[in-house]
Amino acid sequence: MDPSEMRYLEDDDTPMMKTIKGATMGLVSGTIWGTIVATWHDVPRVEKSVALPGLIRTIKMMGNHGVTFAAIGGVYIGVEQLVQHYRMKRDFINGAVGGFVAGSTILGFKDGMEDSVREMDMRLIGRNIKNAIAAGAALAVTSAIIDAGGQTTRMDTGKEYYPYTTKKRSAVEG
């Protein structure tokens, strides 16, 4: 189906439903990614007081990544839908604004914000603001490039691919 035709099918969803779908997809993909990341780390040693330390660590990592990805997906789609409704336009700027807000609020302030608030260390707060701007800019640029390029990561060359060959084989080849 042509990407321009897909836009008409997307209009059937409400902005709230799109936001929920984005957060759900983020939760699922983040949980899967957390499982993969957990397998790359060393298993903690077994102690008497802790049952199944590897499983507990894996579940914590799955939850942490799942919630982070869900928050990114929900904020990105939610802000994109708000900007689209406010501007009454569907273009790459909506996604760029959504990407910047999601990147800066979720990724930029995620690490170390609790420590900087607790200690009130201005160096940590300044570093987190720099991280927030960098993460927001990275997500905004990525979203703008994908949206400006036809809202797809793949170019349609018009060539059809089949899981089998369409050429007839001769009896000698078979």
C-alpha cells in the first residue's frame, strides 16, 4: 500500500488511542530489549538470603527498559498528536517536536536527576540539562529525517520479492 494511502487509514484512530498504542509498543519492545541486555551482563553470585539472583536482576532490567521505552513512546506520540492538532498540519515538524520533548524529558533527565536534586549540586543539574538537550536533539533529528523522507525507512523500488523463484526449472536442474 502506498504511504499516502496509509495516512488516510491512520485518521481512524483518536490521538489518545495512538498514544496508548505508542506506549504499549514501547513497553513490549523495551521489555524484549531489557531481556537481551540482561543476558549480556554477568550473573550475580548466589547468596543464601537471595533466591534466584539472576532471575531477579533480569526482571528488574526488563521492567526498567520496558517502562523507559513506554514513556518515550507515549510522550513522543502524545506530543506529536498535540502539535498536529494545534498546528492543523501533518508534517515532519510534529514528529521533530515530539522527538525533542520525549528525548529531553525521558532520556535526558533520567540518569542522575535524583542525585542532583538530593544533593542540590548545580554541576549535576547543568550536566543533566546538556544531556537533555542532546538527547532531545538526537530524537528530533532522527524523527525529522524519517518523516521528511516519506515516513518510511524503506524505499519502494517497485520490485516484488517472493520467497520462491518464479522461473521454471528444467528437468536437468531439478
